Amino acid sequence: MCTIDPGVRPQPLGIFPLPAGHLVLPPVADADPALADLLRGRVPETLPPAWRFFACACAGDAADALAALTDDLSPEAGYNRFVLSGDPTLYRALRAEAQGDLALLLDVVAYTLGLADRPPDPADSTGEVRAFVLMACAAYALEHDAPVRAESDLEAGIASALPVSPLLAAQLHLTLAETRLRRPDAAVLAIQHYRQALSLLAGSGLDDVRAHAWLSLGMLYQECAGGQRAPMLEAVKCYQEALRFFSRAMYPEMYALAQNNLALAYLAMPLTEASDQLRMAIAVQSLREALTVFTREGHPQLWSSTCLNLANALQYLPSARPEEHLAEAIELYEQVLATRDPDADPLGYGRVLANQGNALAHLGIFTHARPKLQEAARRFAAGGDHESAATVREMLQSIEQHVLAQKEAQRNNGGVSAPAV
């Protein structure tokens, strides 16, 4: 009979990225300190020789991990070879002999690799093994459009994992948060799961998982803020926590996404306090940081939206040099327009034109502002956005009134023009 040796429990199942997250550890003497480290998401520098395969898998070297298992004839080693190789012939041979928890784990991996149509029933398994099986059952339920069943499986998995493997419970909380969000009006529950996951992840070695959780939680707060200041401030705190780990050098895209979202959270807050002007400046700096990663060639859509956000922020940034910021905004709008298809998104194109025309008007460059605003008004009217069209027409009317005032001032001052407003 082939089953997992009860001497190594709990196993670090589901804690590390695949394939390591599916591997099991054979029994070795004096391994409790190393096992404790693994259960906290840390791979110690020195592991028992029989566990070297696990360190190789965590480092992303499946070939070395397989080589390290060559002389190991234990049931766990056979299972681990299947995890690392995905060999269906090996699966059938192992499955014919396996019983108990090892049979369940073999079937979970077979389902994950597409060699089985569905995961096994958790039967009378316990602890982290039961939670691991229930995680696969939840994935199966989601694939078959049964989110309520998936939520039930994940809740049961959390209850099973929590006493023995808190980090596996944290991973299940994160999955449950994402699953809850499939339902309307479930944001509060999802936030609770993110918070519980982050509490369990605190002090662990899973810095990347924790940073992704902070980023996801921030995006959720931002999405459901509804213009309220408090959830926006929570979003800001989440992004700041994520940026403690995400660096431009190691995680450039996550770094840029967190910087961009941090800026948008700041910009969405009303300017009601003196400190809000500082937040505006931080938002502009965050957008500039995002643009060190998001390039026109490598990330065209993200680059375009970030440039647009930066241009909009520069227009309203309190500054002793407003003309410089307006000029930069105008150039950014021009770059965005050069990459946009006016026929694919006429209203979006019109909004960029309107913003650029507004910046030109603030600089007093009315000859360039007029055609931009006129085209924007036409696109809004044609697209049925009559409110925006009316707003742009009011801007055009203000320009004409200002031009008339300038001419009147010139006459009154003997030909000397009045300064632009």
C-alpha cells in the first residue's frame, strides 16, 4: 500500500508556486525546523538532503528536482516524479498502488494536468490534505459555473487548513475573495477575505503573494469608493503597502500598475484640505514613475491611459509654474491623439480633444484651441453625448467673449493687448 508517511504532517501543500506547491516531503530525521520554515513560506538555505528536490522546484529547476529524486524509492518520491514530469503512464502505475491521502493527491494533480475529468472527493482526509483537495474541487465548480458550490468548498478548505497550515488558509482566502466578486454586492465580503489573508500572511516569506493581495485589495477599495474619501484613503494605504515590495527593477509592471492606481486614488479625492495639494503633486510623480515602465511600444494601451491621466493632472496641479505644466499637458495630449483611432472610439477621442483645447485656451492660444474644441463638440453631438457637447460649446463661447474683451482692451489702451487669462 502506497500512502503518505504520517511522520511529515502538515505538508507545505499549496503554499509555494507550482510545481513546488504540489510536492510532498518524505520523512527524515531532525527536520522539524526546516518544515517549520517551509510552512512559513521560507525555503531555508540548508534542507535535509532528501528534501533537496523541493528547493530545486522552488527555484524553478524541475530537471534538477527530478534528478534529486533518482535514488529515492519512497511512495512520496514516485508521486513527486509525477508532479514534476506529468507523465500519464507514471500516473496510472502509481494510482494502481496508491491509497489514502497519496491517492487523493495523485488525482488532484491529474485533474490539474488535464489527465482526469474531475478532482476526487476529499473523503475522510484531514488538515492541509483535505484543504488541498477542496481547493481543486472549488476550481472544478467554477469551471462548471457553480460559484456557490465553489464558495462552500473554499470555506470548508479554510476551516480545514487554518489550524495546521495558515498560509494555505491564506491562499484559500484570496481565492475566495476573487470568487465572491463574481456576485454583485459582495465587495464587503471580499474585503474581509483579503484582510484575513493578509493577517495570515504577515511575517511569512510570501512577500510577493502579500504584495499582490495588497494591490488587489486597493483596487477593490478604489472600485467601490463611489467618490467617498475614506475608501480612497484605504486604497492609497494598500498601494503604498504593495510598493514596499514591488520595485521597478524586480517587478516593473506591478510597480507601474501600483503607481498608476495610487495616482488615480489621489486624483479622485476632492481638494478640501491643504494637504490635498501635496497629494496632487505625489499623484503627478507617481504617474511619471509609471511611465518609466509603460512605454508606447511595449504597453501601448497602458502608456496611452497613463499619459492621459498625467496630462489631466498637470492641468489642475497647483503650481508656481502653471504655464510649463499646461504646455507639457498639451504635448501629452498630442502624443495620445497620435495613437488613437478617432473612428474606433469617437467619444474618447473627443474627450482628449476637449481636454487639449481647454489647456490651449488656458494658455491663451485660442487659434489652436478653437478647432480642437469644435471637433470635440462635433464628435460629442454625433455620439449622442449632448451634455459634453454643450460643455464644449460653453468653452468656445467663453473664448469668443475673452477675444472680444481683448480687442476692447486694445482699443482702450491704444493698441496694447490685454494679457491672456
